[in-house]
Amino acid sequence: MPLRLYNTRTHRVEPLAPLEPGHVRIYVCGMTPSAEAHLGHARSFLFFDVLRRYLEHPRNGYRVTYVQNVTDIDDRSIATAAREGTTYDAVVSRFYGAFKESMRALGVREPDREPYATHFIPQIAGMIAELMERGYAYATGDGVYYRVAAFPRYGALSGKHVDELLIGARIAENERKDDPLDFALWKLAKPGEPQWDSPWGPGRPGWHIECSAMSRALLGVPFDIHGGGFDLIFPHHENEIAQSEPLMAQPPMAQTWVHGGLLNYDGRKMSKSLGNFEPLTDLLKRHDPLAIRLLFLQTGYRKPMNFTEESIAGAGASLQKLQKAALRLREDAAAASGERGGDALGARREAVFAALDDDMDTAKALGELHVAVADTAAWRGTGPSARALAFVREIADIFGVGPAFSDAALDEHTPEAQARREREAQSALDPALVDRLRERLGDVLRLNGVTSPEAAIELVIGARAQARKDKDFPLGDRLRDALVAEGIALKDSKDGTAWTVAGG
């Protein structure tokens, strides 16, 4: 049975049927790098990375063209630049550079094309001109607007009705549009703002038209999958459809619209004002990136998800459990003879793929993977252990956690490796470490009477655990950083925090 995905456009799960046999074209709305990326961004891009991997897996065998844009000019990046006394592109470079580094740490593959909106100004302006010629857009004294009333299907993607949207809608004081629902295609520049030439005067494109123009230029329309977070359905994706489909001979713009669920942090929407916002770069310092990937797989991609310190610790423990099972399989395979038990393994492999085929149900697929490796004792000396290990690695590669199951990674889970790390940690500790920690942390943690480096480390780890329990992440980070400065690496799990000398 072919892969089936929930299509927001039709509101049902449908088989994926590429417009070009053997080739899937995907456009995913990327970052607006005017501020720090957060875990919600990571969830969305990690899912589309897994979808892309599964499409390319031999079971499906598709060639995938994956486009993910960069909204490198918008009101927020301009405002941040003005506040900091710099330029919009310096703001974008800083935040997008940090985002890219986080994606590399998480094992997210590079897009095939990564278009910046400012590099597609001619295509954007050309599309606006086409819309004006056909009566879907009009120029005013402050820019060019899309005429929503000219597109009868407006609201079909999101299920919103124009009458409903008009309730409470207002025209802002600085806007000169004809209707409250009309939206900007081109914004004339205000003094001091970045600008590009256009037939309507110097300015910059609106957010929605950027994606319409870039997807059309790089993939052609229609294309197969348009993706993004649930929060983009309205107005962004609704507006993309309204801009794109009037210019097409045969709509829809995209055959399948795929949207990921929202992410809460400790039960609430992430917000700096609520004190539960943490930049993605900081989170990756505290947690194993592959454990974060596994955590997201434990919830269906369309469902809302709640991130907690306890949940990521559990995901880390789950990853270690799979690694230890894979290590046992590798040991069994080295000594195995015979070929009993292979039928059950084949059935379990098919169950994993059946779950993925059913709207990318990674939670069920992950459960099937755990079941497949749980009773490894039954395979001892029978031969399928080697095939079971290959199966674990195959699925891990689809999930993007393959590096955790390489021979080098598994070697680090042997008893010998653990004993070696403990010996190295003990021998590498400098007795003066206690005094240095006391100097660094004396205002938040008393180490009076402590003389052993090991005892001091445990006290700092205990204080950090309490700080995290109290949601005092700045203090937790400070305690961790004090240990990191001394070459002490921490690894969190549901059973607590283990430490070793970095590099050991």
C-alpha cells in the first residue's frame, strides 16, 4: 500500500500520487530569522526531514526535490535592526547562522534549494504584475494589495468563511486598502527602510507573495507537497493559494498540504513573557540532539505536543535502551549460526513500514521497533540477530538517528568503555577543581568543607537538578557551564545525570 498523508486541502488522508512518476517536489516554509529559533521550529523541520528520508528510502524509491525558503526581509527583521543600530541582513545572518548550526546538530539534511526572498525580487514583482493585470490586485498610495473578494475560494484551506473573517476586521491607520481582508503584496518603503525597485515604487514584498513566487520559480505549479506548521494554514498558506491559483491553468497550487502540530513548553505556548522560552541553541547544549529527534517521533506529527524536561530525559533513556539492544544484537550476530526466527522479524519490519505508510505514524513505528528488539534473547545464536541489527539501523536512518547506531557509537556502550571512562574521569580530576568551583559559584552554592573533586561535582549536579525542577534555567545553565569550564561533560536521563571528563 502506498504512503498516505493527511491533506489539509481535502481534509482527509490520501495516497501520495506524485504528478511526475518517481519524483516528489516539496516546498516547506522556512525560517523568518528575525529572532532566535526555538524548539517549535525544530519540530516542524525535523518531521519534514523524516518524511523526505522515507520518501527516498528504497521502499518508496522517490527522487525528492526539497525546497525550503528563507524569509530574509520582513517587518520584524527591520525593527530588530533599527533597535540594535545595525542592518536587516546582519540580523538575518546572525539568527539564520545559529539556526543552521542547530539543524546540523540535529542531523537535518540541507534543502536542495534554499531561496532567500530578496534574491527573487524580479519573480515576485512579475507575479504581482500578473495579478494586477487579471484584476486580483490593485495599487494604492502605500503599496499593492491583493483583492480577496476577487477569489471566491478564499478560506477553503482553513475552513474559514469571509463573513466570519470580516467580524472585527479593521483597516490600520497606515493602510490604504479597499477592504479589511485585503493583504499586502508590495509595501512602499518608509524613510530609512531597505528597498528594491518596482513598477509601483521602491519598497519590499509582502510575506505571502514571496513563497508563491519562489515555489513557482523553483518547482513549477502545481507541485506535490506544500508543508509547514499548523499556525501557517491561515493566513499564510490561504493567501499563497489565493495568489497562485488565479494564475494557473489547472489548480490546485499543491496537490497535498501537510501541516505539523504545535508545540508547548511545560504546558504553555513558548513566550519570553511567560518565562518558558529557551533558544534552540541553548537547548542543544543541555540535551542530546538525537534524543530530541526521538522525542518528536513519539508523538504523531499532526498532534499538539508538550515538551518537558522529564519527556526529553525519557527520550534519552529510550535511545540508550535501543542502543544497548543493538549492541546485544551485534554481539549475538558475531557468534550466531543458523537462521531460525526470521519470519517474526520480517513481519515486524513490515509493521514498522505499515505505520509509516499510515500518515507517517512515527509513534506507532517506534513502538514496533522497540517490540522487535525487546526479546533479543530469543535470537541468540540463531542467525537473525545480524538481520535484526541491520533492521534497527535501517529504521534509525529513516528516523535520522542513524549515527547513534554506528559501530563507534555502540562501542561506547560496552562495559569496557564505561569502565575506561570512569577511570579516566577519576584520574583526570585536578584537586584544585574544588577551589575553582567555589570561586565560580560561591554566590549561589556553598562548598564549605568539600575537598573531593568528585563530591563537588555531585553537589553542583544536585543543585542544577533542583534549579531545573524549579524552572530556573538560567541558574541551571550557570551550574552546568561551571562544570563544562572544568572539562566535565554531563548526560541527562530519566535516572538522573551522569558525568565524565569531556572527551573521555
